[in-house]
Amino acid sequence: MFVRGTSETDRMAKTTPTIARATAQNEGDFSSLDWGLFVGVSLIWGSSFLLIAEALEGLTPGMVTLGRVGLGAVTLLVLRAISTGLPKIEPQDRKTIVLLSVLWVGVPFTLFPLAQEHINSAVTGLLNGATPVFAGVVSALLVKVAPKGIQLAGIAIGFLGIVLISLGSTGGGNATEVRGVLMVLAATVCYGFALNIAAPIQAKYGAIVTMSSVLTLATLWVLPLGLRNLGDNEWSAVPILAVVFLGAVGTGAAYWIMSTLVGRVGAIRASFITYLIPVVSLVLGVSIRGDEVRFLAIIGAVLTIAGAFLASRRRRA
């Protein structure tokens, strides 16, 4: 086994951020605070598709994206400014931050409002549940290790769920619905790449530093789209409030909450919120906006969540 020299070991210990070395504060059962953070961020991210739908009632898709990304960036930059001891992005990692600003924010955050002009918020949330499945596939492609056993079964079940959701959401063969479904699937594929690329960066710098940098750059990328057709926006209260909450809370503060939760219970247990987000989006979309979701799509959502859970299990040695 190769062992680093003493000087190299000391250097790595000094330069590796504390967040990468820290263990979870709570290795046991969730405390009431842990549950509060867990449920809170699940509700916030699960409601994002409902908020997008409400914002689109008066604003253009480009303005929804710009407001969401820009307000999220401002929120995290404020949190970053008032925090102490946070690391700065090193030159060798800046290209990765630029790439993440495109794959993690710029493209998917643009596609979701465009997609929701063709499909409802509940279906969008269900399709978004495929993110862990795509993340598993991309991980296998990047690491060059084929999934086996329970992971392979999870990916297969997850893809079957995606097919059923897609068929259930485009049962009438409506071209505009097909377009919306394809946009959401493209966004989740972007997420699959971004999550794998972001993992070491977030471990090194933490969520606040990483996402504030990513969102700031992404604001520049989506600015032209947001300013396009500026006169088509109707500046009424509900769409504006929806974008403000979506950006400041759903895209900004939520990452701070998630970062806190990861520090308390660990990344693996915190990541289980992924399986609640489609459920929250379904309940809110159906109960508040009266979204129609076909039974086949619900069956697909159950399979997708189950497949995502299995695909995310640790590979046995």
C-alpha cells in the first residue's frame, strides 16, 4: 500500500476543509431538530414545482428562472458574507464551478419552467424523482464500474418507473405533453451529471460556498433569457411572491438548511429527502392546483422512488 510522506500528510491535513473531515454530529436517532430540518427542506424543495406553476401565471419562463437563480445567489452570498471560516474557491476548481453553473443550474432551471408550460407541477415533480437513478447511471459511466446486484436492479426498476410516468403523462399522444416530459427528463439527466461532479467540490468547500459561486455564475448565463420579452410579464402579487419564495427560500436558504442537516446526520441519511420530494409535489399539485395525474404515472412514481432507493445503496465489498 502506498503511504504519503509525513510532509505531504501534514499538508493535506492543513489544506483539507473541516467539512470534508467532519463526521455527523448525530449518529443515532434523529432529534426533533433533525426531523424539523429534514421535513422542512423536503417541503421546500417539493413545493418548488407548485411555485413555478404559480409564477408562470404572470411571468415568462425566462423571468421565473432569472428570479429564482438571482435571488438564490443573493441569499447564499449574504449567508456566506456573515459566516466565518469558510474556504475560498481555489483556481484549480474554478472550471468545475463553471461547469456546475451550467449543468446544475443554468440548463435544468431553465428547462423546468419551459416544461411546465406543457405539463403540470405534479407530473414534473414525479419525473424529477428520477434524478437519483440518472445519478447512479452517470456514476457508473464516470467510474467505469458497472452496477451489479441491488444497484443494477434499482436502476432497472427506476427506468421502468420513468417509462410509466412518461406514458401516463402523455397517454393521449399530445405533442406538447411529450415536449414537456422530454424537457424534464433532460433536466434530470443534467442533475445526474452535476451531482457526481459536485460531490468532491461540496465535500471540499461546503454547500454555501459551492452553491453561492455556482448560482452567481448561473445568474449571468440566464440573464439574457430573463430579459427577453420583458414586456410580456404581468407583475401581479402572486407570481412575484412565488418567485421570491422560490429563489430566496427554495433555492437559497434551502441549501443552507440542507448543509446543516448533512453536518448533523451525515450525507447518506440527509439524502433521503430525495424520495419525499415527488410525494410532496404530487400532494400539493393535486390538492392546490387540481393537477390531473393518471394512475399509470402514480405507479411509475412508486417504482421510480423504489428504484432510486435501491440504486443509491452502498455496493457490497
